[in-house]
Amino acid sequence: MQPSASSTGPASTTICPAPREKEIIAVDAIADMLKFCMIKNGAYEATGDEITALEGLLLADGKPRTEWVGKPAARILEATSTRRQCG
């Protein structure tokens, strides 16, 4: 079963950065299984420290830094000194 792009409900989980999805919103009933399946199929989940580093790199005064728009996720992670590989 492939993850769906549709979303409903208030619960959310973030799996980023990803080449196609930036944030996934899912109801609690399926959130854990969706996250498990995405990671099993190559998605990369950033840690809290990585998310903080990504925010510092990708945002300036709360706005996106346009020079990073469209760049590969692996290149963005490398720029934060992250050594883990994207799925």
C-alpha cells in the first residue's frame, strides 16, 4: 500500500526534507503506520537537532531563503553538516 497524499484531522507528523513531500498531515489512527511505511520505503526523518539546523539554513527572519528552493534534499542536509544520508 502506497502512502496517500490526502490529509484529514488535527494530528500531524513531519518527515523532512523529502524531494516531494515537506509535511504529512494524518489522523492519529494511521500516523504511526504511515510514518513506519514511509521510512521503510526510503523516506528520511530528521531529528530535532537536524530540524533546528534546517530552520537556520532555510529561513531568514521567518521567511524562506530562496537560494535553497528546488535544491536536492541531500544537498540541503549536507549544508547543515548532517552526515546521515537521505533515503
